[in-house]
Amino acid sequence: MSEINPDRSFAALLRSLLTPYIGWPIQAIRIGIHWMLAMFVIANFGQVMHSFFLPSTPAWAVEAALAGTAMYMTWFGTATFARTLEAILLPTLLGSIVIGLLVVTRMQDSWAILPVSRLAIGPTLSGAYHSAYIFVGFETLGQIYGHVRVDLRKKARRNAYGAFGISALMYLYGYMVTIGTEGPSALSDIQWPPVSALRLANLQGFFISKLGLLVVVLWGLLALAFVGARYWCVAQNLAESPSRTLKVGRYHLMLALIAATSVAGAQPLGNVVTLVHIFQSIGLPVTMVYLIVVPIIILSVHYLTRGRRTPKAPSSSG
């Protein structure tokens, strides 16, 4: 979709292809989805940290700290935010690989990772659907593409595809390590399978003796990066003028507004059960329908009408 007209914003592409009457509602849904994702991650982060690690600290304080840091990351523009994400993601990736290699030696139930003789298609598809939230954030690429230098866009596409492949392999590897360490029967009884599995890896002399604590640190960094990306995407969309000129002051105002409202929206989600129920019953279906239907509509309209559209001639100045 981004390659249709990379020099225009995603919002402008929606309005030009589908008319403002259709483009604006889709854009509003898009903004709402990113706001919702930020809110749910903030709520989840605050609940876990308050329940398991910081019981004397109010959950709202932890959530506000996460939101404030994410807002600060995105405050200085796209290039600075991208460099900050790079500084977070690369060490996190390397740390995850090292942790995974260390935990392999603790796999007591390695038989559990073998393929089953009878595949249960229904439960497998249900599990895949309810785990799809892991990848829903990729839609931000539609907003980022126009910010990439023209001579680097081909390389950026290759890197994006490679990143998806690597992340899929990492999730598969994490799943195998968790299953092999805990065993399949234990997964339904524990709330944090990876941390529970990694608590078994006790490294004497390591700067963090229990790797489960290091996982929490890495998870916090990834949550920060995820929320920051949502803030950047929503603020970019809300700050655009009809001419696509991004007004810096308006961008900062929208950024502060989305951060404050996402923290406020997280407060009624007082426990994990409520959080999961609302997201699985409302948030995830809406997100999945959007991610499937909108690309089909946009690409179909583009290919059906591209012969009828003629590019506007550039205006000449006296």
C-alpha cells in the first residue's frame, strides 16, 4: 500500500483513493486501534509490575512512567525516535539469543516440542488467532515508509521482510524452550511461562543471577518501544494538515494528548482478566478485520482505477 504513492501520507492516500467520506472513517479506526494497543500494553505493564515486582508502588505510577518515557522518546521527531529504537532493539535481540542458548541446557521435557501425530486444526487456529496480538503493531510500517529516504526504500523493504522472518523464528524458539522446560501441562497453570521457565537458569557470577529478572527488563524495553511506536503513529496522523505539512507544535500537543488519554484509559482495566476479556472480545477482532479488509480495499481500488487517474502537473513558479 505504501508503494502506491510513497510521497503522500497514509491518510492522504486513503482520502484520494476512497474519497474523504470513506477515507476519514478508516483513518479514525486506524488511530483508534493504535491508541487502544498503547493503552492495553500500558495497562498490562502496570498490572504485572505492581502485582509481581513493585507491590508498594501504585499501578498508575508505573503506567505513567512508561507512557512518559515513551512520549519523551518520540518528542524529538522521527529520526531521533528511530535511533532510540535501534539502541533498544539490538541489545534486546542479542540478550534474548544469549538467554535462549543458556536455557536450552534446562530443557527437561524436550519430547514436548516434537510434532504431534494428530493435528487438532480447530484449537490450533484458535490459538493462532488469540496470539495474533503479537504482530498487530506491524501496521505502523504504512506510516513509516514515507519517511524513509528514497534511495534506501528498497533496502528498507528487504530489512522489514527479514525482520518479520527473524521475529517469527525467535517466537518459535521461545515457544520451544518454554514448552521443553516447563512441559505442556504446566503452561495452563502459570501466568508468565517464559519467566517461570527462566527462573530455573541460575548463573553464578552473572550480574543477574536469575534470568527471569533479565527477561522482565527486556520485556519492559520492548513494551517501551511498542508504546512509543504507537504514540508516534497516532501523533503523526493527528498532526497532519490537509497539505501534509507536519506542524511541530501540533505534533507535540497531539503526542501529549495521546499519552495522557492512554494512561487514563488504562485505569479502568484493573486486572488481567478484565484486560484480556476486553481485548480478546473487542480489540482483537476489530484489529484483525482492519488489517485484512483495508489492504484488500485499497489495493483493489488502486488497480481498478489506476488507468483513469492522471498525475497532476507540477505547478511552476514565476
